[in-house]
Amino acid sequence: MAKGFVEELVDNVIEKDDEQTTFRVPSKRENLVLRVDNDLLSKFSNGNAKLEKMLRNLLRNRSAKNKREVININKRNYKIFL
């Protein structure tokens, strides 16, 4: 059975500490790194549809010139990405 987009993201953990978890987003077009606060990660794990929608929007709205991007998602700015 093929993995879903969110399952691939969870498998690509680069770094995890007490405050943030860093993921490498599975994308063929660019090197996108996503840093998410751990308290928001528990909120996203309840509804994977929100997290997947946010990531799809980030990948769709990327600049053609960017090949590498690091996005920080915290309590203050996560509603912008939804």
C-alpha cells in the first residue's frame, strides 16, 4: 500500500528537540524544510487533512526562483498557512 503525503513527511524527520520538529517535505521541485512547534504538531496529528492542505498550498505557491526554503510554523503564524 502506498504511503500518503503526511506519512512521508513524518518519516522525513531531520531534527527533533524539545520545542520544534524539523521535517524535509517530499517534493521533487525544491528542497523545502519545515519547522513546526511540537504543541502545534499534536494539533495537526488530530486532523491530518489540515496539515496536508497547508503543505500542498506551500508547494503550490512557491516561487520559481527558490530552490531551497525553510519555513517556521509557530503558534503566532500557523493560521496564515491554513
